[in-house]
Amino acid sequence: FQLGNQETSEVLWRPRRSSHLTAQGHVYYVDPTGSDSNPGTREAPWRTIQHAAERVGEGATVLINPGIYTGGITLGTSGTVTSPITFRANGRGVVIEESGGERDAFFITEANYIVLEGLTIRHATRAGLRISWSHHVSVRRCTFADNGRWGIFTDFSDYTLIEDCESYGAVLEHGIYISNSSDYPIIRRNHLHHNYACGLHMNGDISMGGDGIISHGLVECNVIYANGAAGGSAINMDGVTNTTVRNNLLYDNYASGISVFQIDGGSGSQNNRLLNNTVIMPADGRWAINIPETSDTGNKVFNNILFSYHSWRGSILIAEPHLAGFESDYNVVVSRFSVDGGDSVIGLDAWRALGYDRHSIIATPEQLFANPAAGDYHLKPGSPAIDAG
């Protein structure tokens, strides 16, 4: 249920702060037919996104016209809370291709208050987008396709917002990877699918420095499916604390649904809230909710639909029968649970005898949903889940 990378958080390159930054607050244009000797206006646009990254100052907006651009872009200039720097697609079909001579297609390093909108980033050698030692970076309506290791990777970067994006086809690892003491992330309304390992991996990784804990996150309204052929959960949480995971739809993932654990993290994954998620595990999948370590205390599991088509794996696995602070109730479940890390399985009655899921009910996807075989997980009329939370 964990697949990480140890070589992540070093700062190998520090951008040259240009002495020729443009005036603040202006709008500039980039077009494949332009020239970097132009002034960057609508009529005379720049040619490369890298040139724009070296020129813009706080409050600037870079509008990128449709076309294919070479990757290997590095941005090291900050905006401010009231005047962020924005790189926005100026229409459909803005594609950043490969990484040039760099590892990552778009690298934001020590640059705060940055916004990326509407870009497609594909075929990077390593990350489609890396956000490193930066805070308040927002990524909206972007697509990350078939990148070498990750769609998006962050390290030591607080207040990252990733919303309304799609990340698929990561060749070696994850669709989104939040790492290295990156606090207050928001991962919202994304589609993460067909990544070789996790859909979303969050790993504090204390070996790289900092406290090794990712805290105060929000993961909501994502659709995550068909990930984990190499192992790795749809949502992985290693050293993650005080984070809410709610209203997500997870289905047809090859490994576990949501895993809350400690391997690399600076502490157990503690005091998290798993609420209102729909987790449907295939016949060859693992557990819907996986909490396998005794250090993972204080976690709450309420109002979820947790089903598995597997022959013996089921809804919830915990490390020991009376895991400290663990609570679970008002879920829709299958009558298979484990209280010894998966070594054995008990039914709902024995699980309830431990004080868990006393108000939960048993139902199948066919009873619950409009058309689960076609991927339609809306509750159908008469579904036993209606008003059961």
C-alpha cells in the first residue's frame, strides 16, 4: 500500500533572478509563432513560456495561445497574496511537451503565489509539474498525461491547491504526489486514473528533513479509478495528520482504496476524517479502508459506502481490535473486516461487538447505485443508502 521515492527534495538548481522583470500587473502573450525579442503583447507575443517565466513580476498574467511548447520550464519568481503570477491557457490546446534537457516539464521552485490554469503537460521525463519549497501555488483545470514518474509532485510546499485537474498514465508512480512536510494541501474535484501506482500519494518522508508530517489537508470530490497496477492505494496517506478525506468516488483500483499508515512519515497517520466516500473494490483489489499500524490513532470513518467484490477482503482493516481513538459508524459495508492487519477476517456482528459500525448496514452496489457496471454511482431510487447516514 505504499510506493514512494527517496530522491525528491533536494534543490539542484536556483533560478537566476532576472534584472529585466516586466512591469507589475501587466498581461503578456506567448504564441508558437512569436519571438522572444518581441515585447510580449497580443500583437507581438513571445515565443517561449520559459522566456515569460524569466521576465514576469508580481501581478503579471501570461496568456498562452494554443500550440505545442517545449518543456523544461523553470519559474523562480514570486507573486504576492494580492498580486499572484498567473500562467493561463488562452484557449484549448495549450500543450507543454516533454522536459527538454531537464527532468520535469514545469518546475516551480522557491516561488510563491503562482497560478497555473488550463495547461496540458505530457511526456515529461519525471514530473509533469514539480512544486518545490513554494507556498500558495494553485493549479486549476490542467491535464497531466503520460508523464515518466508523476503527474504532479510537490515537496516542502504549503498551501498547494490542485483542483479540477486530470492526471493519468504516470508511467512509474503516482497521479499526484504530495511529499516532504507539505502542509495545508487541498486536492479537489480531480480525475486521477490509470496511474501505475497511487492516484494520490501523500508521504511526509522524515528521511528528507522537516517534521515528516503532512497536516491539515483536504481531499474532496475527486474521482479516482484504475490505479495501482504496481501497488499503491487510490489514496495513500503516510505520516498524514488532521486531514479530511470526503465525498470522493474510488472504484476499480487494483490495490487498496484509502490507506492510512506510517512507513516513511514522521508519525503515524493520526486524527484524520474519512467521510462520505464511495469506495468500490474490484475482485482482485485489496481493502476499501486500510489502517494497518498501531501508530495510526484517532482516525474516524463515517458515512461511507465501502464495498469489495474480493472473496475475503472487505470494508475495513485495522491493526488491532481496540485501536486507540478509532471510530467507525453509519457506513454501508460488506460483512468482512480485519482487526489484525489482514491476517484474519471477522463478520459484521463480531466487528460490532468491538463497538464499531453499530448503525451501519450491508448492501451491494447493485442495490445501491443506478448503474455501477457502467460507472454510474448515483444512488438509485429506493437505494438503502438514502437517509441512512
